[in-house]
Amino acid sequence: MPKRASENFVEIFRRHCEKDHLIARGDRLLLAVSGGVDSRVLLDLFAALQAEWELSLVVGHVHHHLRGAEAEADAAFVEKLAHDYRLEFLMQKIEVREYAAAHHLSLEAAGRKLRYRALNDMRREADCNAIVTAHTGDDQAETILAHLMRGSGLSGLGGMPAKRVFSQGPAVILRPLLPFSRRQILTYATQQNLSWREDVSNTDVSLRRNRIRHELLPLLKTRFNPGIVRSLQRLAKISAEIDHLLQQQAEEALKTLMLVQTPAKIVLDLQQFWKYFRPIQAYVVRRVMQQVTSSRCNLTFQETDRILSMLAPAHGHHRTQRYLWRQMVEIAVAQTEVAFSRLRPALPTRVLTIGKRCPVPEAGIAITVVRREQPPNWRDSVTANSQWADAHAVRGHLRVRFPLPGDRFQPLGMTGFKKLSDFLIDLKVPWHGRKHIPLLECDNGIIWVCGYRLDERFKIKPTTKEALHMQIELL
């Protein structure tokens, strides 16, 4: 087994993990080991603390299929390391080039996305409660510089947190080497006579990240500030703290502003919204978009700014203004309210079979239609969720769908047709809920605006012999 780490550095590392509450006794951890010097040191440090903290360690390696025989040698090297430390070894192979081409991403972006996905898969397979990566203080500095040049806000300038919940599952990502520089890592590895693999792609300055590492950061160190890494780490800490404070204030504001909240829709009080400072407005918008899209949305500064412009009061406009964002969210701006609604995939028209229950999960209901002889007391059972229709007036199959632009029907008691949208407006149905009302129809039109009104053409008549009893129940 490789030589034990020096007590001094291990003790510093242990105190850091304890102070920041990164590791708990008895944790089962997946160590992300590429074979490079950083992850090699990470493995050695955790092996040194394994017995004291009663840790269960698993070595996870991701094969990127980018470097041919070298990648195979990396995998073999890491597997042997795991064997030497008597640890379980897992590996996943990912197809970075194919994924990058299919999703129009750079190799760096595609590799990062697939790598974390693979690590989380291995974490689940090994039943680990956290993934541990070997990012160092220099990696943090490079990340902040990249974000700074991209024009990131406080969240981006906060860099990589030492601990965060993984977006693709309930696991936690830990980065315990962030306080340590690459020089400290190399010094430790050399003193301990550790062997590691060199990834030649890390010297390819055609890649943006490598240009920052090999050209920009050394220039800043030699010409401007030898302690630039520490300075950038301080910037990250300050930015992260302010970002956290603004997020908390935005959450409190959201509680006040929220008028309607469902998993797919949030309606805010627009008049109260404008009483907050713009940074809070921006954080509220980002939080709302995350909730509506189930965390699939991370707005850029430009996108946030554009949405705030959409919400700005427009003099002379009294009708609801509607905007689409990435074909994922509809933003409907009224005079006093704004609704953020996740767009449903096109709802397939459901064919309803008489006598069988038809679930409509998009509306949270099920509809059942039963053919019956007309009972003499049928009016007694008419409610918002129970209605009767003349079976002989129905042509073709019964179907359930949602409103479409231009829908018209003949409301019960009226002699002419009316736009469905006007009918719902007259009933003061909230504008943000009108498109979610199920319609029961047949070949010759809408039979029932479910929960609201029967169509005059399908009403029970004195001559009716067979009736359809239509009922709604909540799922």
C-alpha cells in the first residue's frame, strides 16, 4: 500500500473538513479519481482518514473515449490504485464527441455534463451519500476568471461551492481541496512519492480553460499579483455570501408576491413586485422560473433583464401581453398580475369509451360517461361535476381535450353560439386558468365545458329516451 501521508498536511486537511462540516463519521463516499495528481492526492488523504472517521470509500473513474490508448491506461492505473488501497472500483464510459455533436456543445461542456451524470450513476450504484471531487484553489481561480470574462453575476463569481446538492439527484458534491493550491498538492504528492498520470490534453491551449490556466493566470501572478489565487478565492467567498443573502430576501419577497402556485404555474402580484429593488426583482424572477421549470432553467443576466423589461408597465396597454421563453414557459402580463406557466407538451386528444373511467392527469381529474335510460329525477343529480346529455344528439366518438383558439359552443339556455374565451371571461374565470379547463366533445361539437356549462344542443329534452350521465372525480 502507498506510503501514509505526512501527519501535518493530513491534519490541516482533517481540520478543514471538520470546520466546514464536509464529512461525517460513517459516510459512504464516491471519490472521483481521474488518475491526475489532484485526484491522486485526494485518494491518499481520504485513505489516511478512513479508519478514524469510519468511512466507506468507493473509487469512481469516468472514461471519456477521447484519448484512445492513453485513456485506457488511465483507467487501468486508477483500477490498480483502488486495488492497492483495497477499495471498491467502479467505472463508466461516456461518448463525449457524439453527445457534443448531437447537442451542439463544446467538448468541454459535453464532457462536464456527462461526467457528472456518470458520477451520479455510480454514486447510486454504490449507494454512496456524496460524490467527492478534487478541485483545488487554482481550479476555483480559473473558474472565477472564466465567469468574470463571461459577465457572470454574483452566483457565477461565487465559483464552485465546497458543498452543494447535485442537480441530477439527491446526492451532495463535496470539494474539500478548494482551500489548497496546486503547488501545495504537488508538494504533498512529491513528498509522499505518489505516482500519477499526466493528461496531455490539459496542455492544449486551443481550449479556453487551458488558456486561462497556462497563459492568463501565470500572467496575472507574475505581472500583477502573486497572490491572485487567494484574491479570487476571497472574491468568491464574498460573492457567495451576498448571493446567499439576496436569495433569502427573494424567497421572503416571493411569499408576499405569490397569488397562485401550482407545480406548473406561479402568479405574482405585479403591483407589489415593482416596490422591491431591482436586484430582488431579478432574483425573484430567476427563482420563479426555476420552480416553474422544475430547476431546468438557469437564466443568464441578459435573459433576466429581458424578462424584467417584459414585466415593465406599458402605458395604454390594458390587454394581457403574452410572451414565450425558450418554448418552455409562457409569461402572461396583465395590469396587476403576471403568470409564469410551464407549457405542456401538446395534449393528445383522449378518446373516451362509454362506461370506462378516463383519467385526465393534466387537469387532475377523471371523467366517466355512462349510458342510461333517462331517470325522472335526473335534474336532482346535476352539479358542477355531474351533468346529463341526450345520447342521440351525440355523433361519433367522445373525446376529451383542452381549449383551443377560436373554440365556440352554444351555452345552455342561449339561442346562439359564443366564443368559449368570452364565456369564461363573463364567468370571471381567472385568465391564467382558462386554458386548463377540460372539454368533452364529439364529432358535432363541444358537449360540456367540464365543471361549467352544458351545450344547449345536447340538453335533455322531453323526447329524450337515452341519456349520457357524465361525471368528474378528482385524481
